[in-house]
Amino acid sequence: MAKAKRISGMKCNGPATTGIKQVLVTRFEELHGWHDAALDWSDPEGVHSMRVASRRLRSTLRDFLPYVRKRNLAPALKRFKDVADTLGRVRDLDVAILALEEIEKQAPPKLASGIKQFVDKKKEVRERARKDLKAMLKKSELKQLASEFHAGVDKATASSESTLTFADVSRTVILDRLREFERLTNGLFKPLDAEALHDLRIAVKRLRYAVELFQQCWTRGISASAKRAARIQSALGDLHDCDVWIVTLGKHIGDARKQKDEQYVAALVWLLTHFIKLRTKHLRRALLRWREWETHDTSGRLRAVLTEKPRGTRSRRKKEPAATQVPEVEIERVEEAVTMVAPDGNSPA
């Protein structure tokens, strides 16, 4: 997956609408640039990269809507959601099939055929999803979308009387995303509430995207919060994958029992047990990553950076305060001890 492209020539203290236009055009170019790679079935990373690009673009669009003429961008936001959803279906199936093929190698021999049967079903679904994606990403369709999007951006960011700078917008967006993340962190303490954990994952992802987008307007200290947000997002993402697996397997087990396919049921139950154990590991990792965030007062440091003047207006950058909290390397060691768990959920010998 490629990193988000740096916005070249960004004037943080320039008009907000000028910066917004630059960002939206750049993010769309990133999305469009992954077209060929996304349709190359030999490398699933192309689909993943285009999916991430679509997420960044949609997140940015939502963040900027309060500062532009919304009606000019609303149609594009809907189209991008359709693209992201279709990319997501293919990507999720790619990941699922790869994971199952690895798990199959570790499963008891008597269950291997049942797991392979499940993998084959997933591959059939993926073929249909790939056809849908190929139809959606026709070059003629993307060309039309590009034309409509650029026209919409021009109208949405047409000159206004607003005195807001791009840095003003960036500060407000980051703080909004930070408050949203903080409000939803209680989801971590409801380990059986998959919806609350999912909402937290989305919130920390949006915070991360916002910080990564706007960090060039602020001191280097802001990048640490993006990295820690990414770690929390990763742990919650793995946790969410397990939740999806658990629900999906439960449905398949019900269908297999109706068909009285005992061998298939046995394989699916074994998989269900595997993902229940794996879920606990990822939940513990998410909690450790949240503790890392808290221990280093990441929220406080992020707010402190945003109280400073944006880059380009300071005569001298303030020295970053020395960290007095627990070093991150110690937290890394704790996490390593937690995550060193074999696929069956037991500690390695």
C-alpha cells in the first residue's frame, strides 16, 4: 500500500478553499492512479491500495463539506462510496482466502477438506465481486467521474468572502476528529460490543487521515499522534476482522447443520474456535495501544501543537517538550509478550 501523496505547494496560511481544492484534486489523482493495479488479479495489493486511496478521499471530502458548497460535491461522495464498497468486497475476500489457506495448513488433517470447501466457496464469491469491480472501473466510467468531480470541486471551492485559512480548517478538523475518537474510546471497555469497537476503529482511522493530511502545516511533533493512531487502528482492524469471521461462520454453520454435512460443520466449528481465540489476542493488543496513547498524553500533545502558529508564520520553531512518560520501547516489549501466541491461541513452547 502506497503512502498518501504529500500536497505540493500547499500554503497553510492561504485561503482555505484554495488548499481544499488542491487536496481534493490530489487525492482523486491518487485514486485514479491505482486503476490498472486494482484490476491486476495477480497482485491483490493493487485493490488494497486503491481501496485505501478511496477511503482517504472520502474522509477528506466529509471533513471539508462544512467549508464548501456541499451540493456540488454530494453526488461525487455517493459515487466514491460505491467505488469504495466494491473495492472493499474484493479486498476482504482476498484477505479472507489468503488467511484461510494459511490456517488450512495448521488444521488437523481430518478437517482440511472441510476448510478447503469453505475456501472454494469464498473464491466463487470473489469471482463475482471481481466482475462487479471491473464493470465499475471501466475507463469510460472513471473518465466521466473525473469530469464531474473536477467540475464539482471548481464550483464548491469558488471564491467566497470567508477569511479562514487552510491552517484554520486543519486545526478545526483535527480537533473534531480527536474529540470523536475520545468520545468513543469507551468502546474498548465493552469487549463484546462489536458495533462500539467498529465505531471506534472508524473514528481513529479518520483522526489518523486528518493528522497525516494536515501535518505539513504544523511542527514535527504532530506526526507521533498519527503513528499511534495507526497502531490503534491496526489492532482494532484485526479485531473487527475476527468479529466479521465469527458472525459469518455462525451463519455457515447453521446452513451446514441443515444440510447434515457433519464433516463441513466440524471444520467450520474449528474455524470459529480459532477466530474466537484470535479475537482475544487482538483485543488485548488494542488495549495496549490505547494505553500507549494515554501514557504519552498523545491527545494533550496534539492539542498543544495545534495552539502554536502554523508553519510559515513562526520566526522560530518551539523546542518539543522532552518525554517524561514510559518509553515506547517498553510498551513494545509488553505487546510482543502478548502477541506471541500460536494460531491455536496457546503460547508457543
